[in-house]
Amino acid sequence: MKKTILILIIDLLVIVYAYFFFYSYLLTISAIPLLLACLSLMIITVISVKKEGFAKNEIDIAIHSLVIIAVLLFYNVDVKKYVEVYKESKKPKRVITANYKDDLFYYTLIFRENGDCEHEINGFLGYQEVIKGKYYFKGDTIIFTKKPYNNDFIPDTILIDKEEEKILLQRDSLGNFNKKYDSFNIIENGK
């Protein structure tokens, strides 16, 4: 009975690890003792089945089978993707989605039908941040009423260039939007 409880605890920890931390290299290294304990308990169970028979070890085999199925399931199914798709389905429809990539960061601006705006920032070493804001259209101009950023990288007024499918950020000395400077590329335009 004590062996079965030990198997259950270690196998549950392996399932939790497989679900939450499977793709993290650092956590994989720190989980090696846990994985070795699970593997050694599986070997002990196989030896016990050979000595005592299947009937006395069927609970242990069932627990180990669940671990194997869970690890295979989490390895083959991208759970994070399904969660993101579900969350996106609950939000208002996208009007415009645009992105900009520099050396260290990948920026995505998402404008929604209800006037909400999201600025997703993905960066070096797994850095992620989402800043929410509000906007409205004035012709081809987008004016932020609540800025979706915490610096002055994006001004409070930007312009949609429909010909080149870009969102222009910077103005020249005369106040006109300049196509030479950095701009977001429009990847989805529902407008």
C-alpha cells in the first residue's frame, strides 16, 4: 500500500510537470530526479508483476499507464494553442492586426471592433507583455484615447497607409507621416 501511494504521488507530480513545464529547458533539468524516480518505480512495478502477477499490481500499472498516456497526450497536443484560440473567440472581432519586428522584440498591435486595442510585446529570452488601450478612427488616422504602451515608441496618433498596407508611426518636420521611418505591417485587415 505504501508503494502504491508513493507511485501515485510521484506519478501525479510527473503529470503536473508534463502539463505545465514540458517545454521549459531549465525546469526539465531540475525535474530529472523526479523523472528518474518515476522511471525506477515503473521498473520496480514491472519486476513485481513478473514475481507476484498482474492481479496484485493492477493499481500500480493503472497509475503508471495514466502517466504514460498523459505525457504522450501533452507532448502531442498543444494545449496552450487551444487555450489561446478559446480566449480569442471570447473577445470582440479584430478590425486590424499589424506587427513590427526589430532585433530583440516582436510587436503586435490588435485593434478590435469595440475600440479596444492590445499591444503584444514578445522579446528576447521569453519576455512577454500585453498592454491594453483604447482608440478610435478618424478617416485613416488612428487616435489613441488610452495608450497601449508605456513609452513613446508609438505616438498617440498614427496613420494607416492602405497602398503599402502599413501603419505609419513617425512624422517629418512638416507634420506629415513619413514612410521612410519604422512602421507596422498590416497582416490582417477586416476594415
